[in-house]
Amino acid sequence: MAEKKSFWSTMPGLITGIAAIVTGLAALIPIMLNLTSKSPNKHSGSTTPAATQSGSPTPSGGFGSGDTGSPSPGDTSGSTESPSASASGSGALAATPSKADWGRVGVNSSPQQRTVTFGNQGSDPVTIDGDVTISGPQASAFSITSTTCGKGTTIAPASNCQVVITYTPALGTQTATLSVPHQPPRGASTKVPLTATGTLL
């Protein structure tokens, strides 16, 4: 009877221990469930870096922004335009009028003048790098009376200089060429034909 009492006396302790184990298991079950539910998130998280990697080529120009980056070759064509723009600027010394014609002039008439204006229609300054001259078969019938296009003159964009030419009437048709050398480009020259006809009338 003493042994039975001692066995029954230990039952409350065993029940308490079993209850503690059950409680512990009950507490572990939610934790296990959380771990199980989080594991797919980790896989989806690893997918997210994959998306980040696919996105990283975009800034480097591998995909869509690569098309945006492709204008780099386009910039080369842009650089082709730059020389053409400078060429138009450098060769833009235009004469007004483009031809100086005195028409028919009596040989007994007084010398007559014409003014030719040389305007810079480009985007770059133009420098007169030589003397303004008149040449041709009857150059002696024409002379430069005055000019603001002297050697060393720099003409800014949208500015101009002028050459005043005097024709001294002589019998027959006289022709010559007015030349204004300038740069850029080096060695360029804007030329204006000169013509007049001296008559006995």
C-alpha cells in the first residue's frame, strides 16, 4: 500500500510535465508554420534580385536605355553637322549686289560710282586677309575709291563692310572682277563681276 501511495503521489508531477510538453509543442507549431510560410518569400526575394539584375542592364544601355544610348553614333552624325555649320559660317561673305553693272554710259559722262556691300551671313567671324583688288581685261576702267574691307578687317556675324568702285567711261564694253580675299576658309575669296558699256550717246 505504501508503494501505491508513492506511485499515485507522483502522478500529479507527471501530468504537469506532460502538460508542459504539450504546451511547448503548441507554442512550436505556430513558429514552424511561420518558418514554412516565410520560406516561399525567400524564394520570391531571390527572384527580386534577379529582377534587379535584369534592370541593371537597362542603365548600362543593354536594353531600352541602350536604344537611348545608341544616339552616341547619332552624335557622330551630329558632329558631321558641326563641320557643315562652320563651313556655312566660314563661307558666308555675300556681296550685295552680286554683280555691279553700270549699264550704258556716255563716254563724255563723269565717272560714276557703285557701292558693293559684303555681309557676313554666317555664324563665324570672317577676316579679310588680303588686299581688295580689281582684275580683268578692262580693269583700268574701274578703280576702288574707298573701302571698309581693308586687309585685317574682321567682320562679325550679321555685320558688313563696303567697297566703293568708280567707273570711268570708255568706248565699248568693259568687264572686270572685284575680289575680296578672306578666311575662313583659308584662301577663300568673294568675287563680284563688274561691267559697263561706254557709248557715244
